[in-house]
Amino acid sequence: FQSASRLARLHPLAKPEAHRVEVIRDVPYLPTGMREHLLDVWRPMDGGSGGEAMPIVFYVHGGGFRILSKDTHWVMALSFARRGYLVFSINYRLAPMFPFPAAIEDCAAAFEWVKKHAHRYDGDLSRLVVVGESAGANLASSLTVASCFEPRSDAARRVFDTGLVPIATLPACGVLQVSDSARFGR
């Protein structure tokens, strides 16, 4: 997956600047020095229309909680950014080295970081969308639930205490979707 992602970046249309998008890579959202605690900011160079702040996509990559990263899912961030969204694409700790609840704890920490820093990138927190696919869909859904209901865990408390509630959540399940398993036979 890493090699395919790197190879795809060689295509001329994969270059963010071709779409008037700038990328600020490897911004730490926790001061651990770990690669897992970095995020990328994908920012349309034209900013918001009429000088207004941009809607935000908080993007959580998939990979079965065990593989992949923000670097393998760059095309998703680019897709949203070229449509005018300010995108925060995050890494998080993976199993089995870091078992549950490490991933959701990291997502909560990144969510807190975005709450504190989105304005620096001209982000509009009142237009926050949380997006993820596969394992990221699970984490995106968990963040949204944690933002809406009285929490029972420390990670959920961190999310709830931000006061941010996404205006939309897009959990894309892909091959791990369980609501229509007959599709594999089709």
C-alpha cells in the first residue's frame, strides 16, 4: 500500500499545487515525537470564498486499525481540499502494538488540536465534517457520538469538552460494511 501510494504521487494530477492546494505536512498534534501523532493540513490556496473561513474536513484513514496512514490516504485529503475544504488528515496509533483504546484516544487528541488551531488555517469550526473510511469510519462515528452524548471514557470526555459537534459525519465502510454482506455474492 505504501509503495502504491508513493507511485501514485508521481502522476502530474497528484500534485497538490496543480489543484491550487498547499500541504503542510507532519504537524504534531501531541508532543510525543511519534509519527503516529502527526497530521497533515491540506489548504486550498484560494482560501474561503470572499475571504470567509473555510469548512473543515477532519479525515481519519482506514486500514483495519492495523495498517495504513495519512500518507496512504492522501488522495482523499486532496479530493476534499480541491473542492474548497480545509482538511486535517490524521495519523493514529495502530494495533497490535497499540491496542484499543489507543486509536480513539489519538483521534480525540487530534480533534482537540483542531479545535484550538483551525483558526490559524482559516478554518470555520461551525462547518466541521468528520470523515473516515473502514477503521476510520468507526473512529469518525465514535468521535461524533462522543461529541453529542455525555461521555463515559476519558477520550470521549476530551471530545465532548471541546463543545464541537460536527454538522455531518461521513463514515464510509467499504469492504468492511456489514449491513449488506450479500453484496459479496453479487
